[in-house]
Amino acid sequence: MALKIVKGSIDRMFDKNLQDLVRGIRNHKEDEAKYISTCIDEIKQELKQDNIAVKANAVCKLTYLQMLGYDVSWAAFNIVEVMSSSKFTYKRIGYLAASQCFHESTDVIMLTTNQIRKDLSSPNQYDTGVALTGLSCFVTPDLARDLANDIMTLMSHTKPYIRKKAVLIMYKVFLKYPESLRPAFPRLKEKLEDPDPGVQSAAVNVICELARRNPKNYLSLAPLFFKLMTSSTNNWVLIKIIKLFGALTPLEPRLGKKLIEPLTNLIHSTSAMSLLYECVNTVIAGQYWESVGNLCVQKLRILIEDSDQNLKYLGLLAMSKILKTHPKSVQSHKDLILQCLDDKDESIRLRALDLLYGMVSKKNLMEIVKKLMLHVDKAEGTTYRDELLTKIIDICSQSNYQYITNFEWYISILVELTRLEGTRHGHLIASQMLDVAIRVKAIRAFAVAQMATLLDNAHLLTGNTQRNGICEVLYAAAWICGEFSEHLENPMQTLEAMLRPKVATLPGHIQAVYVQNAAKLFATVLKGEEGNTDGTAAQEASQLMIDRLPLFVQSANLEVQERASCILQLVKYIQKLQQKDVEVAEEVNALFAGELNPVAPKAQKKVPVPEGLDLDAWINEPPSESESEDEQPKAIFAKEEPKHSRPRHTEVDEKELARRREARKQEQANNPFYIKASPSSQKVYQEAPGVEHIPVVQIDLNVPLKVPGLPMSDQYVKMEEERRQKERAEKKKKEKKKRKEKRSGRGKKHDSAPESEEDITPAHMVDIVTEEMPENALPSDDDERDPTDPHKALDIDLDKPLADSEKLPVRSHRAAESQKSPTDGETENATLQEPKKKSSKEKREKKKDKERDRKVYDIQGNLQDGSQVVVSVIFENKCNSFLKSMEFNVLDSLNSKLQRPEGSGPHDGLVVPFQLPPGVSNEARFVFTVQSIVMPQKLKGTLTFIVKNEDDSTHEKLDFKLHFTCTSYLITTPCYSDAFAKLLESGDLKSSSIRLEGVNMPFHHLLARICFHHHFSVVERIDSCASMYSRSIQGHHVCLLVKTTVSIDAKCDEPTLLGNVLDEIKQTFSQC
Amino acid sequence: MMRFLLLFSRQGRLRLQKWYTAISEREKKKIIREMTTMVLARQPRTCNFIQWKDMKIVYKRYASLYFCLGVEHEENELLALEIIHRYVELLDKYFGNVCELDIIFNFEKAYFILDEFLMGGEIQETSKQIVNRAIESSDMLQETMEEYMSKPAF
């Protein structure tokens, strides 16, 4: 033994500490992964040693490795060991590691409950501190429930250091265990007036956080916060309080009035920008705009003009909030915001863009867009340029094109945007073109002409098809030209443009549209030529189709191919008829008759369900479940079998199916003859033999493109101005006339007034077709809160008085039969203590009549001596009288005996070494010797004591039973899977199994319960089953294999013990 | 509420990570990767705030280290900057003119300091003196690893 220790300390000299590890990693830059894997092996060795210092060092290193991204979850149990060290040095490292590595699904968290509880009540405030800090990172719903009461008590700790930590962690507890909010809230509220500023600010933080989520429950705190706000000088706290008021005022307008004065004072006086900014934000959220709004906008202007980018950014951000409620106040700062578009900081430019969206009006739309178009030309980064592009489209299309007065202008803007090389937003432009052309009937002729030009110049857009998203525009262009071909001046020319061989390089879906719309154009050409006696033009058109379509018939794209071959046959037939001079135009046009109307995106959702239709009803009755079960011959096999085999079957089937599917995919991937899913047409081209070696020259099109014949949008701006001027002049004239007629000076005002929004009339009367909705569409716009939001659970009325059922759980235990006098009552509860030396043996609760005094029991086994059990008992006096001269006595059995001091008789009681004033509790320990642990046992006992009142005293007695379950002889002992496997192979173990009925909790809960209540540890968990291990104080091994089908196969070297443990497990689960 | 704090170098090496909400390891790695690339790609002299998903990312560079704080959407950005700055001040006070290597080699200390300053995503203590005092007194309780290395095991 001594040798082992010496050896240990020599080895340790060669251990790496953290510094060595870090240095090592820095020195092994090339083969870092390899170096670290050797380090991890060393750490594994270190963790196996008994020396806690070595373990702590290893865990510290693991924490570092975890940060570098290595998985250290395998060491979770070692972390718990280090956490439970009594030395602060190691405890601190343990908790740090736990806070970094543990998360809700870490199994061992279940084991930490008692350790944490012990640390929370440690006399050393720093022990409590690290426990609270650690807990704040990995608190789970179970931990929150079990520890809520302890933490609540800590909120009233004597040390402010603990109080503030306890207050902060309460917020995490509320989130995980919402039931704790109401019982804990009064105390939390008290902390708002704590003498220590740190605790106070912690309480403000927590309540602000809570109130922001569910403000209406916290309105009653407003006066208190108001007081704090006017008295506090701490900016950190002030910001939080002001933020809280921002959440409260929308609910209580009177509050707004009260706040105006202090807020205005703060805005005027503070030098802290963060506070100023918060005040402005609260003003924006509240209803006191009239009085302070202008001041805020002024202050924001100062922020935006500041040279500090951060302030500029925040100023713009706040402006955009104002924009939503008071657009007029922002619009007057248009100049400033347009300036920001020139800022070199992209995020500021984007903010400014956001603002512009809300600032446009009919009057300034063209001007703003013109400015943006300039920026589009200047922008270098494609992301920013794309952002500009989407913004331009957003701005123009917002609220159903409300601000567009001239759609010709808008179409030409869209056409100009197609000049952008390499933008991702081709489809966006395309959908705008389609939308406008479909919905604004008056613009169709113009749009068609523009699109025809685009199609004619398609080669300019498709310079580099693969990377260029802009060719999507051609999709729209082709469709518009086809659908509205009656507006085309020269359909034949467009038809020719659409059938050029180059088209075949476009993506498949665009080609398909080309082919389909070529057919539409063809129909139009036929129609146009119908009246002509000489039918050459029509025949030329047919010939053109017949010549060009075969190119598309060969397309690799199914859609293109199908449409092309269909249309080709049609045209061939038409040609035949033409040669016989049959008039076909009408029939051909009938193919494309009718008008397509736009459908609202929500239309499908809004189709009302017809009366009497139940979508949930079965169409065919489902095959009845009972059938097979009824046929099952009863009582031949064990009853449970069929029930459980059914779900297992389907599970296997699903797994099996997935496996087979995977295998099939694999096979297909490897099979060169198998056609893989949807190869794109371009790929096919590239893969065609002999193509790769042809050099592809990329044409650089950096010179801004000018598609010939297209009008520039700028022209429209000029035109529009002229038009407006003319209108104004005309109006003036009219006005003058009127004035002359009436000879009154009333019109003068109108004369000089700037033209108002309503005065601007659209260039041409446009009828914006609204999107179609189904008949009797439901008007509701369902906007529900996210049901998964954890804060939703905290929407709790805090002003209602607390009900008994809501008290925080103090760990409670099985109730036992009551036995004695109507005046006294005793309850026994368990607390686990000192896990190092003793293992918890037995706990039990006994309740006696109406509460008078109570006892809390914890029975622990002594590891070093396999036959000793320590029972610690907490006596709590719940009555109003003084208790003294307590004597504890137990009736010994053959197997278990209470250890009495030497010289005392076998039936003497032990004196409890303290007295109990009312409401006080204290703990005493008693040692029992146990011979055999394979059977559970009950010991009867009596507590005698004297109840002392003011004037008299009575001698009273309380009977109780101590229940020594077999489980309580088990000690949680970790076991490695290899050792576990060896143990099972050894063949010394007897097996047994049970099935748990009616358990439907998640599997990991089930495991956690077994760990917690029966002192097992999880050895390994594989999908649907887990192996668990525990050891008795006399060294029996107990191994379990728990399956998700809730059956437990168990092995142990002592069959009686095993049987009893299994019975106890079964009982645990029958109670839940 | 704060969601996370990351410290990383100009090369994108992570130096410290603290998470105040429970998220999976995979998610953490994803966020770290995104943060480093996003923040490192920012031009110098641009503003320190980034809108990211439902969060605000507030970052600041001190010498070779980036401090990157993810806060909830309602939070005050300037306050977040103050928090970062206060943490740097605390580190500076503790290590005396702190540099990246101090944080690498004493990363656990950096965590301890952080834990005294922030907790559960909220500010725990706004007074520098009190934080410093708490760290000093818990350090007094802790024997250094060197002591442990030189002490016999029995």
C-alpha cells in the first residue's frame, strides 16, 4: 500500500499540468490532433487514480480540451467526483468543468442533486458561490424542482455575495420549473429593496427579464420601480428599469404621463449614451410621443451625425422604430439618411436602406429609387448590391404598389436591374415583371414591348449562364410575350428570337416556358395573318417552328422535350391544313384562350372546409385493433408477451426498412448503369464526350450594358417632373380662373402651398388587379405565440394569494401508517450526507396525526465495515412547546441491532444529545449492526420525550418503524463497460427478470429514477437498452439490463438480494 | 439577457466560451464557426453590432483578441459594449496588463473572473471593487496547482 502511494507521487511529477498541455499544443501545431489524443490517453490514466488532486488536474485539462472542441462527455462522472471534493481548489475546478460540459441530457446530473444541496448549505460562502454559479449553467427541470426551496432560502442569506447569486439563479429555476415562481416571488420582490446594491440590481435584472416576457403580471410593481428609478444613480440598474417601463407603459397609459418628467430629465442630463439610448427607446415604445417625441428625434439626429459608427448605427436603428409609429417625424430627416447610404460601413448603409423603405411617398419614390440606382452602379460587393436590389423592389412594390404613379417607369427600372452581373435575384425581378404585367392591365402593351426587346437581346443577359441568376428574367419575358402576344407589334420577330439555338443553353425550366410561349406566339401570328389572302407569312411561321423545334425535342429536360414534341406534331398538322387552305387560326387560338388571374399566396389556406366534411374522419374504417388479439389463444403463453411484442415488431420493421433503403441507395450509387436522380441539363452537356477540351472564353461584360432601344428610367423621372409641373400649371390656371370669377383672394394659400400627396395623379389610370381569394375565405390572420417559448410558462398571476398546494417541494417520502396519540406527530424525511464514507441506507417517513413535532430520518451504511449502518435522524419540533429529554430506542432483531454504549443493557434507549425549542430542528446519528443484507427489514422503535409548556410538562411517547430496504444497502459505484462485460461473462451471477407495468415515462427518466432511488449507475446506454451497475455494502454485484420495453433483466451473485431489489424497483414504479 | 460570450484570436482560435442558455454541442460549434467567420470578416472601423438571427452580436477587438457577446434582441447594445469593456478591465486588473497568453495559460482564472461578474446571462455585480475582492478571497482559499505539484500525496 505504501509503495503504491509513493509510486503515485513519483508518477505525478511527470503529469502534465494545464500549462504543459497548452504549451504542448502550441508546440505541435502540425499534428495537433495526434498530440491531443495522446494527452487524452494520459488524462484517462490520471482519472483512474485515487488521488483527487490528480483527478482535478486531469479534469482541468479536459475543460481546456473541451473548449478546443473535443468531446469530453465520457468524463462526466469524474467531473462529478471532483465537484464533490471537500477542497475548494478542486471543487472550483469540478464545477467549472461541469458548467462547461454538462447539459440537460447529461445522465450524471441526476447524481449531483445531493452534492449541490450540500454545497449550497456549506458554511463557506465561496463553496455556495461556485455551486450556484455552476448550477446556473446546467440546471435541469429536475434539479430546479429539487433545489428550488434551498435556493429560495439562500435569497435571505446573511452574505450579500450569496444573496445576489441566489436571486440571479432563481430566474433559471423559474424557466425550468415555472411552479416555483409564485411561491418565490414575494421574496424576490423584497430583494428589490435589499440594502446591498448588488443584490438590488440582481433583483432588478431578474424581474425585468420576467416582466419583459409577461408585462401585465408585473404592473403592480410599477410604483416600486418608479421609486427606484428616481432614486438610483447606477446607470446599469437605471437602464434595466427604463427598459422595464418600456414594456409596461403600453399596458398602462397613465404610467406614461408619470414617466414623462423623469425621462425628459434623464435625456437632458445624462452623459451616458447607453442610458440616453435606452430612454429614447422607451419613449418610442410608450405613449408619450407628443411631449418628448421631438426631443428624441433631435437627440437621434445628433447620434446619427456623430463620427462614432456605433452611435450612427443605433441612431438609425431607433429611427426605424419611430418610423413604424410616426413616419412623419422621420421623413423630415431624409437628407441625413440618404447621406448614410454613402457611409463606408455596410451595416450602416443597410440600416439606412431599411429606413428608406418606410420613408417613400408618391412624391419622392422616383427620386429615392434614382439615388439607389446610382448606388447599385457603384456598389462593389455583390451582397450589398443584391441587398440594394431587393430593397428597391421592396420599396416599389410595398403595399400593393401604393407609391408608384408611373408603371412605365417601374418596368424600365426592372429592365435596368437586369443589367446586374451575377446577382442571385433574377427570380425576384422576374416575379415582379410577371406581377406587374398581369395585374396592371394598362401597362401590358408597354411591358410586352420591353420584354420583346429583352428577348431579342437575350444573348447579353446570358453571357455566362451557369453562374448568372439573371437569366431567370427571360422566363418572365418569354411568358409575358407569349401570354399577351396580342400587344406585340411584330410577333414574328419575337417568335424568331425565342427559337434561336442559343436558347438551348438556358436552364430547363426556362426553355420549357420558351417552347410553350412560342406556341402561343405562333397562334397569334396565325390569327394576324388570317385575313390576308396570301398566306405566305403564316406558312413561314409554321416552317420556322418545324425547323427549330427539333432542337428542343432532343432536350435532356423532360419538360422541354415533352412540350416540344407535342407542339411540333401540332404544328406539322397545322402545316398540312394550311397547305389545303383550311382556316385554322381560330382553333389554334382556342388552345390558349382565357385569362389567368393572379391568386393570393394565402388563397389555398383560406378555402373554407365545406359544411359536413370532416377531414379527420376515416375514409375507410381502419382495420380493427382487437381482431388479432381476440384470436390469440389465451393462457397458453404468458399474458404479457403478445402486448409487448407488437410495438417491438413495428420498430424493428421501421429500422429494417430504413436499413434496406440505405443499402439500396448505396447500391444504386455504386451502380454505373443506374440513372441517378435529376441530373441537370448543363451537367449532361458538360459530360458529353469531347466537350471538355473546347476552351471556353468568358466574355467580360463590365461595361454597363445598354440594351439598345430601351428607354432609361431617368427619362421617366424627367418626364414625370414635367408632367407634374404641367399639371400644377394647369391647376393654377384653373385656380386663377376661379379667382377671377369669384374675385376673392381665398385661393392664394393653395397657390404657394407645396403639392400634397393627393395632388399627384398617376400618369395613366391603372387598375391594379387584386389577387384572387376563394369564395367565403376566412378573414382571420392567425398569429399565435410560439407554443414552445419557455417564457410562456411563466405567464403566471403573481398577485393571487399562494395556495398550500403551491408550496415548494421539500423532498418528501413514502407515508407510513400513523400510530399514536392525537397530539403528537412525527415525520421522517431523508437527507443524504457524507457520501464518501457512508452510503445512504434507508429512508422513511412516518406521519403521526396532526403536526406537532416531526422527525427527519436518514439511514446510512458504513462502507468500511460491511455490517454497519448509520441512521441519521433530523428531529424537528413543530409544536409550540419545548421538547427535552428525548430518548431513542429500537427493538433489536436477530439480524439488526442498535449499537449501544458499552455497559448499557440490550433494551436501554439512547439519549438524544440535545433539546428542541419550538420550530427548531437538529440531527442525531445512530449506528446499527446488520448481519445479513439480503432481506429487507423493519425495526420498531419508540421515541420518548418531555413536552414542556409554561406551566406544566408531560411525558410523551412516539412509535415509529424503520424500514431497511435492500436498495438501501446498495452503494452507487461506477463501473467501466469492459469490467462490466467481464463480470457478466464470469458466470458467477444468477439471473432474474421483471417487467414494469404501466410505466410510460421517457427512457432517460426511467434510468434516472433507478439511479436516484436505487443507487445504480449507468454503465452503458445503447439505443433501446441500458446496462446499470451497483454494489452492496457487502460486495455483491448487481447488474441490470433495462430495455425501453420496460423490462429489466438482472444478474447478481445473491439471488435473494436480487429478488428483493427488483421487488423494490417495481414498487417504486408502481407508485409513480 | 446574454446568450453567450466568446473570445477568439485574430486567427479564429477560440480562447474562451461561455453559454448562458442550454444548447447542444453541435449547435454551439455551429455558432462558434459562424461568429468567428462573421466577426473576422468585418472591415475595420465599422460599427460593433451585427444583427444575427434573433440576436444582436456585439463584438470588440482588444489587441489580438476579439470579445464577442451574443445578447437577446431587446438588449441595449451600448450596455453590452460596456459589459465587454468591464470584463476586459477586470482581466486587466487581475493579470496586470492582460495579454492573450495570460488568458490561454490561465483560462480557468478567466472563467472564474467572468463568473463573478456575470451569472446566468445577467450582470451579477456592477462594482469593480466587489468583483475584485470576491476573486481575491476565493483565490486565497485555493492552493495553486504548483503547490499541489510540489506537495507529497500522503
